[in-house]
Amino acid sequence: MRRRTVMTGLAAAGAGSVLGACGSAWSSPTADLPAGTREGGELIYATDREPTCLDPHNSGDMPQTYIARQYLDSLVSMRPDGSVVPWLADSWEISEDGLVYDFTLKQGVRFTDGEVLDADAVVANFEHIMDPETQSSTALLYLSPYFVSAESLSEQVVRVTLKRPYSPLLTVLAQAFFGIESPKAMARGLAENCEAPVGTGPFTIVEWRRNREVVMVRNEDHTSAPADAKHQGPAYAEKLTWRFLKDNTARYGALASGKVHAIFNLPPESVPTAQADDRIETQDFVHSCVPYALDLNTTHPALSDLRVRRALVHAADAPGIVHSAYAGVFPYEGNAISTGTPFYDETYHQPYPYDAARANALLDEAGWADRDEDGYRTRDGERLTLRLPYASDPGETPPADLTILQNFQAMERRVGVDVQLIPTDAASLTAIRRDKNAFDIRGGYWNSPTAGVMYIKFSQETYEIDNGQNVSYAYDEELDETLLEAAATTDPTRQQELYSRAQQLLTAQAWHIPLYPIQTRLAIRSDLVSDIWIEPSEGEPVLHDAYLNRDGA
């Protein structure tokens, strides 16, 4: 097995900067392929989770952004070092005060429904994202604290105006969540657009076969690959099938047998087998993110007490339960952000080490000193019970994550806390996410190419939007001010100081129990396919450059 690890770095785009395009000419889709490779063909990719909607402007789940990268282009593209290069925008200018961004669009680009990409189309996309009817929980949260307007200055120039400086804006816009869609297609309404959004990207959606696959075909007129693509022009593969295989064994078996060319989320139990197979290459990418964590709902009377929250973290033995579940495939991370996040501070890697004695002392101090006949802690005759609903679908809660939850339950039981694991169907869990009275602990994560993800997850603005993203239902004025100041400066030294302070403040509150960083983990039959890569803004797999190998046919 061959393995590649992709890392992210710091964004670099200062106020007043202008960046130009660096595309290359192309002839036919396969003219620049190595000798002996196959032309066209069908590329089959298998993943564990199915989106609820194919329009990434809606909702904001990671399965959306992974697949949307194949049919939507963004204004800019982010490189592994954090720098930003042209995509649909050939160039841009940023005002000295950081409040105005003027994007000049690439000429001659059309959506796959024939509509022209122009400034009005881009403005329509910003309006679509900001419209409450679109039900955006991701793109909206990135923009709402900063966005004032988007307007057309000319046919090819779009102006975006902000109410406060936002230095990560370019890296944020690189994500597929901000993929540019046809205004004509968006006008069909949310339901129809969810089935088949229309972009300018390398593939076009043909059919979404629910619970099975999404079928796409090559956009023969694609002229808008990002500047950091491996080639310009249309995709090499004629057809792309995006298959849903939730079962780990079935997904890896499909790869090993050659029925699929690449899979997402190589199962931990399959790693040794993959390592022994010379035909399989893996690519591992650690996301910039708030790690997968157990969020503590501070509206619960017990969890409103900092002593109780800290006790839960000390009692959890988070490194132990992660290692037990993932056997080292996913590393433990106890900081508020992952190691892949810009301005990560190692100081807060494990702020609350496993200490059952300390946990017991804190719970006693908080008044939960009595025990009932089952050994659980009580106060005024009430048991310390915490509800933890989780998705019963194994595609949403894989076996290793379920093991983590069970281990957490067992560790908290040792200090007298009754954690109730509640398997929940998808529809019910969606309702629970928006009802602070329906849960006490909830597992989740937040991917973002910027350390400002802490603001998205834990700010007063997110709290007041009240769309279920500030799961702890808590905020801190100093934390908000620190993160807003960090977003307003382009000085990396000052940013490091501020983001380190934010990590310190957030860690001190113990609003959540971080466990492991989110990763994009691809396993690829390298004898069958070449040049699949992972872009760094959201860890999205890129299949535009992939081509099938003749020898593996």
C-alpha cells in the first residue's frame, strides 16, 4: 500500500492584493494523458454517507460538499499551504480596510444548462445562500457576522462588501459550500434544486438513485478548472458514479475486488489488509476543524455548572476511548481545534487528563455527593442523568464511533454519572438538533479552513441565530471579541496570539469534550486509476483530473 498525507497551512492573502490567473491551454480531454492509458470510461467512487440534498447551499453537511466538488466550481481555490489561487474569479482586489472585495470573473464560462456565468449570477448565489428559505446552516454562518451585500459592478466584476474585516474570506469561499450555481436552476425551488443543482463544473448530474448512487457525465464544455488543477479542460472520465455503501465490509470489499476505483473512509479494521496490498494507495488528510466532540448542553441544570463539565472531561479518559475504538487510525485530539487548523496551539492538546479522583472531587463540590441504590450520583433526590441521542444509521454513526459512545458511557458510570445512549432515526435526530430540551450531550464536529471555526461554533451570534449549531448553548464575550479581532487582522503573529488566547478561553469553559480530528481518508486502486487528489479547504476529493489505467482494465 502507498500512503500520502496532505497537510494544510496558513492562509496568505493580504489587503489590497491582486492575484492573476495561471491556467493552461488544452485540446482534447485525453490529449495530455500518459501513453497507454484508457480514454474516457466510467470512474466509480464509493462513500459511506448519502447527502440529504445535492445543493450544498442548503443545510450544510459534509457529504454535500464532497460530491458538489464534482459539479460546482467556486470563485477561488485553496492550496495546501493555505494560499488562494484563481478559479471562476480570474483576479480580485481587496480594499485597504478589508471591507470590499472586487472579483473579476473568467470570460466565456457557461453553466451546463447554457446560462452565462456573469456578475449577476454570482450575486444571485450570495442572495441564495443568505435567503432564510434556502435553510443554509453552514454557508450562512460563515457570512452572517460579516456580509453586507454583493453587487454587479459590470458584466464580469462582482463587489462583495463586509461590515467588519474578515481575513479568511477567500479560503472560506474556496469550499464547495460556496459553489456557484445557475440562477435559472436555483429559481426552480429548493426541492428540485436539491435533486440536481446545475454548475459550471467538470461533471453534470444525470440521476440520483436514492440509497444507491448519483450518476454524472462529463461536461464536454468545461473550461473553468482551478489554477491548481492537474490539467485544464474537461474531465478525463466520461462518466462518474458516486455510490453509497454504508457497510464498511461491503465498501472495502468493493475496492479490493475492483468493482469500485476508490472509497472514502477506509474502515479502521481494513487498514492492515490494505497495507499489505500493493495495489492500494491511501491518502490521509486532517481537516481544519473543531474535532469530533461530545457537546455539553449548558441549559441542563447540572451542565450549567463548570465543575460538572470539567468532571465529565476528567472522567472520560478521552485518549483511551479513542484508541480503543480506532486502534490508532484516528489520533486523539483534546484541543478546541485540530492539528490541521491554522494557528493550532499544542499547549491545549490534552487540557483535562484522565483523573477519576479529580472528577469525583468536582462532582462532590458541585453538590452531587449522594448515591442511589444503583451507585449513581444524586442531588436533592434527583439522579445525575444525561441523555445522549445518536444516529442509529451506521453510515452516520460508524461502529467505531458507537464504541466511543459506549466507552464514554462506561467511564462516566465509574464516577456515578448516568449517561443514557439513545439510538435515533435521521428525522428525529434532525428535530432534536433544533430543540435544546431534547438532549443533554450530542456528538458532532465542524469543518472549516480557518481557526475562525471557533466563532462559528461558540459565538453569541451563532447562539442567537438558534439553528442548532451552537450545541452547547453558550458564549463568552471575551472569546467573541478575541475571535473577531483575529479575523480582522492579516498579521500572522497577531493572529497566532489571538487564536491561542481563544483556544485557552474555550478550553477553560469545557463546553465540549473533543475526541479526534475529522479526516478525509481515501483508499484508491492505484493499478486502476491515477491522479485522484484531496483539496484542502474541506478535504474534498477531486475527480476532474483522474484517469483510468489501461493495464487495470
